[in-house]
Amino acid sequence: MPVVDTGFASGLARVLPTWLRRQAWLSRSAATLLGVEVLDTESIVRDPTVGWVDVRAMFAGDVSDLLRLVVAVRAELPPGIDPDAVIGEIELDGRPLVLFEAMAWRAGALSVARALMPEVIDVAVAPDALKIGPWGGISPTVLIDGRWELKAHRQVSDLPNPDIELPAAMAQAEVGRISPIVDQVTRRGQVAMTLRPALRSRMDGLDLATKSLKELFDLRVPPRQARHDAAAEVEQIGVGAAELHVSLAVALDSEPADGAAWAELLLAPLYRLGSGRIRFDRLEGVLARLRGADDLGRAIRTHGALHLGNMGRTTSGWIPHNFEGDGRPYDELRQPISPLRDLARLAVSLGWAAREMTEHYLEDDPERDRELEVLAEAWEDRAASHLIAGYTSVDEVHRLLPSSGEARDALLRIFELEHQLTRVMPETHESPWGR
């Protein structure tokens, strides 16, 4: 790959801003992105041409973020590449070239893995044995031969990577059985790529919700009468979330709640992503209750993006995974806060799943569509009730929560409001943090 002092860098700097503005994982408002500076490039493999690209994304307000990409360069785009992974086209020495993230391409990802982790990846593995993970998260992920999970970490930070740190804390507390990192690649002192045994998950929480809602809408029966009623499984998801929080409190400790600090932490991403169309004065009025509250429980390190898609069903129960958060900077992710913030994200993601499935089944028949909406609301209410029941069935979690039920409900509603706001941020991407 060309080094930074060639035309390759200037071509990249031209196409990257447009591409970045489409990315759901961007940690700041896409509307405030001013430009990109290519800091360095370095070849990983030459055939196919894949290499590191370190960039500084510059935003209004004299702020910037450092990003690290694994970029493939080809004369033509290979088939099957996710459109969101296609960075753009440039011309170099009179030749048109297409640039895209290499982790979206099975042949490119396998070449990178073999080059950087030759002692782990079997030379007999073929590109067809790779499965590209869903695009849009902060770290592109590839499953190799059903055995390995390879992640390329886009966020550049000198702070510890939560996707390494939090599973290690769970292992220390003997909860969750998330496999440790078996190999990692560092670049300029930061973790750039990690490899761990793949989570043996039979399904994730979103698969569960989709299956349950599909049957509900096909049969038009109340949720408790459906053969695939999700209530019992959702209750176990709640248990898994509570066990996560207990383990993090044990391994990384807990601290007294600080409502004022929590309010600032909740506002930080909204100020960073907002563009003048959110009434922050009204939101601050809601958060004022946090600043003056004295029954808030304890503050702990949390998952940071604990939605349904990040809960996997294994032989030992429902296990949280994907701990690198939702695109927020590591310094925000590392700040302790109430575990109810994670629980609220799970509860809100139940509602998103119900509404998305409802929209899929709408028939432009007002009577039948209203029936679907009633069924979806009943499913969401039942699932949320069982989620909270499962969570609170873990005795040890109660010492982390507000002592009164009224205070717990109020705090949960505040966190649910925060997550709903991120869903409707008026920006290029629909949701800054994914589901």
C-alpha cells in the first residue's frame, strides 16, 4: 500500500468524509464533520492489497477523533461487499481504484488474519469458511471457521479496550464464560485487532424476539398463547444482565452514586451529536432530578450497549458479549454509572424489535393493522415485565440499585428516555448507537 506522502493519502482524504457521514458508529454529529487528515498508511499484505490507514476526523468546535481502518484497494469491487463498507473511488497514477474496508471481504479478512496471526489461523482455512458480521458496529467482526472471532478496532485510544477489559473482569468473577483473547495486534501502542474463540451462541436476543413476534403475527393470538412465547427466555436474559453487573461490581468495584456526574454523562453524547434541534433545556429539567436525588444505588462499570443483539443464548444461559460499546469514546464508556442504564437499553430494544416487526407486517388494512399494533404492545409489555423480573431475581444485584421501588422506576425511565432520544437524533444516521 502506498505510504502517506503519495497521492494515495490525498485521494483518501477526499473520499473519507462522505463515507464517514454515513456511518452509524461515528461518535460525533455527522453534520459537523469538517474533513479528514490521513496520518499514516502501512501495508499488511500486498496481494491482495490491504493495509492500515490511520486518520484524524476533524469536527466543528476544534475537536477531533483518531480512527484506524483496515482498507483494501482493488481495481474493481469484489461481489458481496456491504455498501456501507465501500469508502469510494480514487485515481492513482492514472489508474481508477476502489477503496473499501477489508473486513467486509472474506478473502481480504482471511489474508489479514494469516499475515498478522499466522500461529493461530490454520493455513487450510478457505475464504468460504468466513462469516462477515453485521456491519455498522464500532468494530468490524469476522467469524473464521466457526471457531474464531476476529475484530478490527476502529477507535484509537490509549485507554484499555473495554472488549478486552470487561470479559477479563467477568472471567475473574467466574461469570459469563466469555473466552479470553488468544491473540492481539497492537499498532503504535494501541490494540488494533483481537482474536478470541467464537461465542457458542445458539441465537441472540434479536433472533428470539423476531421468531416470537413472527409467530404472534402469523397466528394472531395473545402472546402467552403462542408456542414460541418469549417471556421465559427474556426473563433469563434479565438474569444474564444482572449476573454481568454483579460480576463487574466484584471485579472492578463499585462506588457511591453521583447524580450530577451521571447527568453530565448522559448529556455528553447528545450534545456531541445534536445539531440545534433538540431542546436540551427540557432534557436538563428531567436530569435535574438526578442531580438532587439521594436514592440512586451504586455506580459500576457497565456494558455500554446491552441491547438484544448483544445477548447470546449458550448452553450455560444468556451471555452478554460485544463489550466495546456503541461508538462512544472509551473515556465515556469507562465512567461508572447505574446498572439500570444497561437494563433500560435492553427494555427499549424490546420495543424497537416489536415496532420493526409490526412495520414489516402492516397491510394497509386499518382493522388488521390495529390488531397487529395491539399484539405488539402486549408482547412488549409482557417481555419487559419478565425482563425486569429476571433481573431482580438475582439477589446480589439489589445492593447496586436504589432502595425504593419508586426510585428504581424513576431512574429506569430516565435511562429509557436517553436511549429513545438517541433513536431519533436528527442526523444522517438513524441511530448513533445502533439498536
